[in-house]
Amino acid sequence: MEPWTALDLSWDRTASTETHGAFPVYGISQRWESLGGNDWTPPWFSAPWFTDDVNSLDSADRLYAKMRLLAGKDVRMIVSVNPSKIVMLAEQLRDRSDELIDDIRGGALLGRPHPAVSPDRELAARLSVLRGRERRPLRLTDVFARLDLVVCWMSGSARFYEAWMRDLIPDVAILPFSTTGTEGIVTLPIDGHTTAGPLATNQGLYEFFSIDDEGETTGESVPMEHLERGGQYRLVMSQANGLYRYDVGDNYRVVGHVGGTPRLEFQGRAGVRSSFTGEKLTDSDLHTTVARTTSGCGRLPFFTAIPVWGTPPRYVVAMESSEVLDAKSLIDLAPRLDAVLQEVNIEYGEKRKSQRLSSIEVVPLRSGAFKELTEYRLAQGAAPAQIKHHWLQSDSAVLSILNEIGVVSAGTLVGRS
């Protein structure tokens, strides 16, 4: 494999700025050095697009730089843990098409000479033709003509990115990234199944506990060979690294078997619901509601739903504006959002009818607000791999942050009480 065959967004090589005694502290997806012969050391480990010089940029420029340094190379695959990063990459290309063409034509990166690139007027001309007089935004397959595979999570809340992915990279196959975390590996992709892989039976000792419709465990642990198709289970693992009977806090559904090994689809974190009065809202409830309400208004807008305490409490939906939905249009969506959510979640409907919950409020954000929120969190020291978009927040803290970084549309009162 050549060092440009795969655009790897799952690992940001970043020198640690934290220490514990004499030891550096960093997330596994940020480690600067390879850990030796038993570590995954890819062919692109020392490639210019994969080094700290690139990873020291802010997240938007970092994605752009990786794409620019690989422009003209035979990239076949893009790998990311979370699909949000691939969407951000495609949006950088969409928003910076002219900048990329200029950089390619001039042999530059971010408008400045760079030793790893040289002028490529032929590629610049081809991309200019594709862009055309109508200034069509470039797609990833325009820059990487032989791109035919994307690997990322496609289960749990990550599945909500599929519509964006299909629009941004049509005709490119999508395979699931392994279900894995710091605690250990759970599943591995082995075939074309888009959301699930078989249990990684040689990576640890696994126990499963059946869960009911409320997400609560029932009874004793179930052996792997007795897991039932369609059943939902909480995972407990023991690892050689010292974790013994560790409750990972993740729920899985059995969608089939590969031989005698269950094929598991990640369903989400246990207990990730919001409930002031028993409504038990999920991210799926909110995503379905926003999708139905904004149908016919172009691409689904980025949003997050925020529980806000009051008398009575309510939910605030912070949503990015677009050319189709300006700030006023978003605010005007609130009654419709509230009505649709009552249809999607009957418990929410009952609580609204009994006035135990107040109606939904929409807080309009400027376009790109959630990118700015990501930059803010990175500047506060968060690891890139730990920054995930939440369609439903656990508390109202993010409202203060959105106001602090100035992304709320002018004239909007955030989080009225």
C-alpha cells in the first residue's frame, strides 16, 4: 500500500502538551509516536499530510491541508471513526473549491509555498472545468477520481449522517469502522454489511445482559452462543489490560450471525435519554422530528436539542441557518417541530397536553456554528476523537457556550426562562 492510498482521519498525530510526572498524556488516536512492532504503524506514518506540521493547524485548515497535500494522488479510501469528520472534509472542499484550485495551480498550501507540493496546472484546469461557469462546488470524487470506499461508524447516532454522506459522496461504498474504544475492541468489519460486524472473539472476554424496552438489564448474563437475533444486550468485558467485568455502558443489537459468531450493531450509550417528566426523549426522536419538519427545505440542517429547566421545563432546538432557512424561518418552525415531536413520542405529547412541558423554542445559529463549537472545544484541550456531535444534549451547558462564542443569530434571546 502506498502512503497516499488511504486518507486516514482516524488518527491525528499530535505531540502531547500534558504530562503526568514524566509521562506524556494523550488520547490513543492522538499519539505522536508509534509504540513499536506490535503497534499499527501505517505506510503513511511519516507522510507530510499525516505529520504534526499539519495536525497543529485548526481543525478546518487541518482537513483542508490533508486534502490539498493528497490532491492528484491515487486516493482510494477515506477512513474516519466518526462520519462527521468526513462530512466536514467534504464541506471544506465545497466551501474552498477556488482556494484549492489556486493552491494546486501555484504549487502552494494555504496560499504559501510548501516543499511537499509542486504546481499541477493540468489538475487545476480539470477541476476548473468541473467547477464550470455555474461555480459548482467540487466533490471529493472530483479531487480523488478513484475514491471507491469510505470507512466510518454507521450505527448508533452516527447513522444519522448517512443522508449527508450519500449526497456528498454518491456511488462510494460505505463500510463500518470497527466498534472500538479505549477499553477494547468489540466488533470487526469483515464484509459488506454497512452497520454491523461480528464480535471480535479473540480480543477479550465478553458477557451480555438482556435489556428491556426501557434500556434496563434483566436477569443473568447470556453466553455468546445463546444471543438471539433481534435481541438487545448490554456489554460487559474483561481485558488483559486489567479491566475485569467492566460495564462499557453500550447497548448492542444482534442482527445476525457469521457462522456461530453473533453480528452486533451498536445501538447507543445506555441511559442516553432526556426526561424531565417521563417523556424519555432520544436522539432518534429529535432527528426524526427535525427531518420531517424540514423536509423539502434542502439538506437537513445541523442542530442539537437542549433540555432547559423552567416552570415548566422545555426543549430548545439550536439549529444552523442556511440559504433556504434563515433565522426567522427557523424560529417560525418551532410550533411545527413541537407538533411533530408529539406524534413521534407519545409520552412527550401527553406531557405537553397536560402542560407539564412547555413548547419547543428554536434558537437560530449562523451557518457553520457547530464547526466553531468544535474549534472552541479543541482550544479548551478536548481530544479530536472525543468531540462528537450530540443531537440531544444531557444538560443546558452548551447554550452558554453558543452564546459565548457568538454564533447565535443577532437579536435572539438564548434560553429564555
